[in-house]
Amino acid sequence: MQRTDQSRRVRVRLCKLATSVILATSVLLPASARAQISDTVVRIGVLGDMGGQFADIGGKGSVVAAQLAAEDFGGKVAGVPIEIIAGDHQNKADIGGATLRKWFDEGGVDAVADLPVSSVALAAQEIARERKKTLLISGAAVSDLTGKACSPYSTHWADDTYALANATGRAVTAAGGKTWFFLTVDYSFGHAMERDASAAVTAAGGKVLGATRHPLGTADFSSFLIQAQASKAEVVGLANVGGDTTNSIKQAAEFGITSGGQKVAGFLVFITDVHAIGLPLAKGLRVTTGFYWDQNDKARAFAKRFFAKMGRMPTKQQASVYASITHYLSAVAASGTDEAGKVNAEMRRLPVDYFGHAASIRADGRVLYDLTLYEVKSPAESKAPWDYYKPVTTLPAAEVFRPAGETGCLLGKS
């Protein structure tokens, strides 16, 4: 009897000990999981042009796109809240750099999205590399971001200069536009766009007759358009973006460039640009892009939510903010951490759903997806507001983006 009582007491003590271990484990595991998320919050900054000439392309719309991505996760990921903050770099690299350093060093920001203007994005990439923070570049288009300047903590979601030049330059040259003259905005994006477009035109059998460079945000293109007209080039290529693109197209019509037989080709054209120009002037313009709000059901579903908040359709840049943050948050959920090295490795491992189109991310950070060449509709062809594009052809990612072996990036190479 005594042995039986003693055995019973031993079993009771063992049960109590096991219960204590289970309770302790259940308390410690969530804390351990939360410890992988810095500051117990995933904080994402949207850094862009909030009041300048690129505000319609990104601006508040990029912030709304980021908020929609957070909403899709119920405002939480890996058991912690998602916080979206916004900043204005005013299209200046020094202001953008100062904002990033403050966000990273004092603000607890884990990732930064948007980043239009290539000079700002190139500076940001160096700062993020030093701080080991994630960049989701959906605005800047310079292809150098995944070239020699590549970073293991960055992914490039914008249609880049190489792909746009390769797609539009080759297509227009093949269609008969054999001689070109470039109007180029005088900063890193314009220089890269002209460089990549010239190579594409030459490779397609065309010839570049000359180029002229204009300041960012100029209001008067007369002297530059006179040079383009005097060149007698069949195609005037616009290596600019935003307000510079819309103003140069409008003024080209006023100068009689298009009516005189010269064609105008825009390499980085957004739907807001077409809206600002109007279909009577923009009709027939060829536009290459990876996103159009009416391309499929998934794009239309996102556009409907965006329109409800903004009163207009999203641009490619705003759509890329949404897609990049969605993919980033999926990688945080899968890896259980917001540590930039692990999250970016997970982002490169996971397949990307780019509005119903399969996509992937290379080691150099280049996001690969098919592009589409569109033609802007005439007023008679447009059936509703924002019904501006008709597809011409699909351009496979493998044919338009720079091959990995030619970028100069050393990531992923032994």
C-alpha cells in the first residue's frame, strides 16, 4: 500500500511538471516568434513625390496602394501590426537620403516603397545597403539599379529603361521609324533611357541622328523641339517622364511636328499622362507597360478599390507599390521575420502573382514579368472614362529585360 501511494505521488508530481513545461512553452513560443519582428511592428515607408510633377503618377495614390495591400492582410502580419507611413523626397536625392536615414535610424522603418526619380533611388539603395533595410523600388526606372549598383536588400518593380527601350525602340524601328532624335531629361533616368534606347534602335537596324537635353520640369520645349524638327528624324524619342512627357507631346503638336510627318515615341508613359494630354492628341501613341487597369479581372478588381478612394484609375507605379508590398508581406509571413536579408531571400524564392500574371525575382533584384505594347485609342474607340489602351502585342520578359549575365551585378554568381 505504501509503495502504491508513493508511486501515485510520483505520477502526480510528474504530471504537474509536464503541465508546467507545456504552459511555459505555450507562453514562450509567441514571444519568441514576436522577437523576430523588430519593435513588434512591421513599419513600411512610402517615399515619393507628394506635390511635384510626379505626384499624379505616385504621390497620394502610392500611399493608398500601400494601405490597400496592408488591408489585404487584415492589418497584421506574423502576429504584429502593419504600419504605413509616408514622406516626400521632393525629387531631391539629399532630401530623400536624409528622410531615409531618419526613418531607418530613429523611426523603426523596416521597408521603403515607391521611390520615383532614379537619382533618389540610387542614393537610397546605398543607404539601405548600409543599414541592411529593404527597398521595394516601384517608381525609378533606371536599369542600373539591378546592374553594378544592385543590392541583396532591394527589388526593382518598375518597368526599367532597358526593357522599355528594348520594347518600344525595337517595335517602332521595325514598323518603319528608322531614324531617331532624342529629347532627354538631364538626370540619371534620362541619360540611361537615351543610352538603352539608342542601343535598341541601332540593334533593330535604325540610326540615331542626335539628341538634346532639357532640365527636369521645364515649361518651354520650343528650342528643343526646333532641334528635333531640324534633324528631320522620322521619330522623336522622349527620354523623359511625367509632366515633361505631357508638355513635350502637347508642344510637339503645336509646332506641327506630328502633322509634318514626324512620329513621337514615349518610352515611359503613364495612363495619367494620356489623361492629361487627351485622346485627340494622344491617339495612336504606342505605350509599353507591365500594368493596365483593364488588362484582366485581377487588375480590374484592384483598380475598382483604388478608384473608390482616389476617383481615378491607378498608374503602373501605384500598382507596383501594391504588388511589391503584398509580396514583401507574404515573405515576412513565410519567414517569420522582418530582417532584410532573410525577407529578401524569401522574396526571391517565392513565386510572384503580378495581377494574374506569373512573375519571378532574380538574384539581382529584377522582378520579371511580361510587358504589353499598347496603342492609345482614338476618341471614337474609347467607350468609357479611362478606356484608353488597346493591346498590340505581348512582350515576353525573357525578350525585353536585360539578361542576368549582362547586368554587371555580382549577386548570385559564385
